[in-house]
Amino acid sequence: METALSIERSLSLPATKDHVWQALIDPDFTRQYMFNCEVITDWQEGSMVLWVGKYAGYEAFQKGLVIKFVPCKELKYSLFDPYYESEDELRNYVHVSYKLEEEDHSTKLVATINNFGANYNRYSQVKHSWDEEVLPGLEGLFK
């Protein structure tokens, strides 16, 4: 589902909510699907979130803030890519959120990415990256 520069994807993962949650917050797992980046944070609301790694021969770095953290239920953080030609202002931070729900022998994960403003190029780039790499990589952890 997509509306006004917002991306929403739903995955049914054959794993417990605890395992899916661990994949979202543990750097050993994030490195496997998030462009070889590990997440560095204490996951306290208001704390800094850093994504650091090497991807395709380049140093990858993004930063943001933890907006919401409800263990095994909901995670939301902002994200800023300093290489993306926009000013480092909160209005230019993309918002990423995850909601988890238990299903029969699986976990439903709803991922939403928004707050692109009117920046269609950034929206298109993020949409492509999440559809082609991030979400398939995340699904691959549970196959």
C-alpha cells in the first residue's frame, strides 16, 4: 500500500515475535539485510540511532533518533542519510516504523516508511531499496 510518498509493506514471517524483534534491533542481524550496516543505539526513546558499515565498497553511515520503542510490538525511528544532498534538519529525516502481530505460527510485520516531504527522488530510491534488498533480506533470515 502506498499513499502520498509513504511506503507500507506487510510480511508474514515464520518466526516468533521475539525472533523477529531481535532481527530488527540486533546489529548481528541488521548487518545481514540492512546494506551490511549494524545498528548502534541503546534503544531508549530520544536516543541517537547510528547505522554504520561498508556496502559495495563505500562507507555507509546514517543517523537518526529512536521515536518509539515498545519491545516485541512497535519500533519507530528517524533516519537521515548525510550523502543525500539535503540539510541535516529534522524535517529531512525519513521515519521508519515496524509493528508486529502474532499470527498462527508466524509473525506479521508491517513496515512503514514516510516523511519524505515532496522529495519524490528520495522516496523512489528508498522504495526501490526496501523492495529489492531490505525486506527480501529480512525475509531471508527466516527461511
